[in-house]
Amino acid sequence: MGKITGYDNENLQMPTKILEMGLLPETIFQVLYQAPFGGPLYIEYGSEKTRVALREEEAEFINVEVWA
């Protein structure tokens, strides 16, 4: 579990998909699992338990605070 704290978007390369999916700062999320062989991360967030898949290249733009 964790919380999104911001983005690493210095070169303005972050896909707008991240914002369009509602992955905004202060969003609390849970990683459900990662597909094998470097596949996407499957995460769940929000009160409606929204589930999305993020490629590792997309997830690298998101700064998080990890919760134990």
C-alpha cells in the first residue's frame, strides 16, 4: 500500500494517461500484483476500488510514499 506524492516530470515526458486514470497526488493505492517477466503492475485505488494496469515505464513517473 502507498500514497502518490507527486510526479517526476522534469522533461515533460509523463504520459497524460496517468492523470486521466485519476492517479493524482494524495491518492492511496495498493499494488495487487505484477505480471511476470517485467509485465505491468496491477493497482487498485479509490473508494470505488478502481483497478488499472501500468507499464513499468509509466509507473516510473509516479513518486510514492510506501506504507507497510
